[in-house]
Amino acid sequence: LYSLKNSRVLITGASSGIGRAMAFSMAMRGAHLFLLARREEKLLEVKSEIQTEFPNVKVDVIACDVNDSHAVELIKKITEEKVDVLVNNAGLALGREKLELSQLTDMEQMISTNITANFKLVHLTLPWMLKAGKGDIINLCSVAGHYTYQGGAVYCATKHAVNAFTRVVREETAGKNIRVMQISPGMVNTEFSKVRFKGDQKTADSVYAGMVPLEADDIARMMTFMLEQPRHVVIDEIITMPTDQGSPTTVVRKH
Ligand code: 8X3
């Protein structure tokens, strides 16, 4: 197995859900963590929880919105332009309305987080990896990057964009000791649905009712498996759904 000990791992969306679970998984392997998210108090909470469990693990927090003008300088300063692994996880869905009923502000936010910030981070860190002669990138895509469903025009489009982007960067970096990978989960029990339904907990809960969803730890375990392969192995992509889900539109509920 490839050892992640002392690897410098930058995780976006690290304050909750899959990003947070991945931070713990990387901490367990002795990585040096750079946790990025907008909410500083949340990041500091995650940092202190990690350091309670793993006192020797180095954790730096980067509290910013990647699309803000000062973000690049901040990320450069805190990481010292050395990142071995980028877990490009931050992303969200907003709304399940048909397009004509959806909000333009939701559209803008999904595009700026799922596409612009994601692409910018690869654009920023890839040259550092090329210079170091080594690097790994895992992009969080989604089953929505492969399938489409009504009420998901913009979300599905953003994830299809991530899918295309990952593939091109993978082609461009082949042979350079850079592993560009992607994971595409279906239903995962995180704040995803609460965010999508704007705090409406009842509707969010109904998404996972009567079925067993994936958990954030399931995704972190799979991403860790991808990273721990020997360096000549790239797992191009993992597409993963709960056993009770056959596609975004096929969910089997027991009650
Ligand atoms: C999350 C999965 O099915 O809500 O990306 O699009 S889905």
C-alpha cells in the first residue's frame, strides 16, 4: 500500500459530511491536513476533534470562499504551495424544482461552488504537483454526473462538467506521476439534502426514509482505498450507490 504518512492533504468542504469524514481517515494515516471551508468555527471544531483523537497530527485550517479575491493568496500562504493530495469535495445542490420554477441565485451558487471553485483549485494546485513530480487529485463528482433527473438540470449539469474536467486533466497529466481520480456517490446521509431543501429537515429526512443510505465514512473509506493504491495504479473512478438505490430515480423503500 502507498503510505499517506506526512502527505500534505488539502480537503475542501472539510467542516462537515464527506470532507470531515475524509479528514479523520487521513488523520488516522498520519497525514498533514489542510482543511478548507468557509465556516472558521466549524473548521476549528473539526480540528480540535481530530487532535483529541490523533494528538500528533498537524492540522491547518483555511477559512475562505475559494472564489473570493484573497483566497488564492491565503491558500498559497498556508500550504506553502505544497500539496500532495487534493480532495476536491466542496459542492452542493439547491432545490428540486423544474428549471422554470428554480431560483437564479441557486443556479449561480451551484455553478460557482461545484464548477468554478472546483476547477480553480485544480488549476492552482496542479502546477505545484507537477513541480514536485508527484500528486493526487480526487474530485467529488456524483451519480448526477452520469445520469440526469427532473428537478436537477443545473446540479446534474455541474456534475457532468466535473466529470468532463476530471477526465481531461487525467489525460493531460498521464505519465507525470499525478493520479487524477473521481468518486461519484449516489445517496449519502450528510447535510446534502438539508442544504438542498434549505433547512427543511422533514423533506430532507424523507429523501432517506425507508432505505439505507450511504454514510460519509463509506465514501471516505473508498477514497482512502483509491489513494492507498501503489503509485502505478489509478482508480479512474468509483461510482457508488446504496444497495437500495439502482439509479438516481430508482430507490427501493421498505416502508
Ligand atoms: C448526490 C446524489 O442523486 O441527489 O449527488 O443527485 S443525487
